[in-house]
Amino acid sequence: MRVFTKSLLMAIAMSLPAGAASSADEFDGAIKARKAEMVLRAFYLGQLGAMAKGNVEYNAEAATGAANSLKILTQLDGKNMWPKGSDNAALGDKTEALPALWENFPKVIESVKALSAAADGMADAAGKDLASLQAAMGPVGQACGACHKQFRKKAE
């Protein structure tokens, strides 16, 4: 048992960043986590959007599942995914987050609350019928866009 404990401690120690690690390394986990969350949001929104546009047949059960998953994602405590200094001015192409995000944090909080409210509305509407799903798409898209337009680097 002692050998296992020493091996485990050694493995943990070796996985910790060295004292001279760069800021980019310091923020890697947070950036990966927030990108992963955005990928998941896009995945569920893609399913809902495909139904709303008629590209995929409306399915109440699938719409409810995707909407509930999106709702859960908007309820995550993401504060640790957005540490100050993890922006594209400091880290270059590792992230698309603009420094403005941290300079205007009250607006970010408003956007997060708006997305959460829109996702709640989507969760309530998605399984009712196609028209309800379509009506709920607008507020979700507006909430996503409001944050992305202000705080995300524009695609080139």
C-alpha cells in the first residue's frame, strides 16, 4: 500500500505545472472547459434549430431532451472557466474571448441571465409543438448573440 501511495503522490506532483509555467498553461483547463461547454450548447441548439427550420422532423421527445440539456448547461457555475487574463489579447489564438468581457462584467452577467431565462422558456416550449419550439428559438439566439457580439472575437 505504501508503494502505491508514493507512486500516486509522485504522479500527482509530476502532473502539476512547474513554477515557471506560462499564463497560457495556467489557463488551459479553464479555456478547454468553456470551449467544451460552448460545443455542447451548439450541439443541442443544432438539434433544436434543425427541427425549427424543418430540416429534421419535429420530435417532441427529442426536442424536450435537447432543451432540458441546454437548460442544465446554462445553470452550470462557470465562474472558474472565465479567469481574468484568459482573453485573446493576453493569450492570442488560444481563445476568442475579448478583454471586454472582463471590463464589462455586469453586461456579461445580464447576458448569462438572459440566456438562462431563454433556455428555461425553451425547456417549457420545446416539447409542446413545432410552433412553440420555433417561437422559443428567437430568445435563445438573441441571448447567445448578445454575448458573442460584444465579447467574442469576430470570425475572419
